Amino acid sequence: MTPELTLRSIPNAIDEAGTVHAFVENLFFGAGFNAYSLQNKLRADDQLIRNEVSGWLGQIRREIANREDAYRKENLVEPTRDHPFPDRSVLAKARQFADLQREVEAVETAIRNAPVPVKDRIWQRHRDETDTANDLINLDLAIASEAVRLMRQTVEAGDDVFSLSFQGLHTLLRERESMLSVLSQL
């Protein structure tokens, strides 16, 4: 059973700083941005989670690349006069490794560049950004759980990494995108 991923809360030392806290808050509010507001903390958490998941997918991609290198070294022999061209099935499997790496890279890029709520004062009047950010965090945690499952599956798969399915990540990304869609906000 997969352990559930949760975020832990780290107390912020500036919250108890009194006058310093008020001064820093005035600086941020004067610039129109408060780094310590709940919405901005949730935005930062969202980005941190997605960056970490992208890193995990990068590890999966590197592992697949290592397996491809090992496969090529073992199965692609030097051409000889009798066999000037490599076996087509060996080349086909090597291409499958490359295709799988491209798929992992595409998912990794989609997660890293996933849309976030627009920081727009007009939209802020019509929606509670804290609720949206919390929903995004929950979706990001589901994406992280799916990435952890894929990492485990990559390790357990041995040379049969072609059974990896990224459909769960694609589904969660579509759900995340639809949550931020203008039509879903109306």
C-alpha cells in the first residue's frame, strides 16, 4: 500500500517578531505582494511539489537511459562483413527505450510547467484563491503519489520498463488544468 503524502507545516519565525513583522508586512503590502500570506505560501508549496515531482521523473528518465545503454552494449555488436547491419528487432527495442524516455520527458515538462492561478485582482473578487490553491496542493500530492508509484515500478520492472503507464499522471494533469479553466470558475 502506498503511504499517503502530506505536507508538514513549518512555523515561520517572523510571525512572532512583533514590530519587525509589522515592518516587513508593510514592505510587502506596499509592493502589492505579501510573501507570508496563505495564498502565496500555497503557491510556493505548489511549485516546490511540482519541481520535486519533475526531479523524480528525471530520475526515472535517467534510469531508462541507463537501461538503454546497457541494452545497446549487450545487443548491438560491431558490424562484420557477414552481418553489416544490426538486427531489426534489436533496433526496434532500442527505439522503444528512446520513445519511453521522450514520453517521460514530456510528462516531466508538463508537470514543471503546469498552469497556476492567475494573480489577478479581478479574479480574486470572484473566487477564493485559498480554496483553489488548497485543491491544487491536493492534486499535486496525488501527482506526487503517482510519481512515487512509477519510480517503484521502474525499479521493480527490471528490463521490462515498457510496462510503465503514465496514464494516471496524464489524467491528473488534465484534472488540474480543468480546475484552473475559466469555464470551471463560472
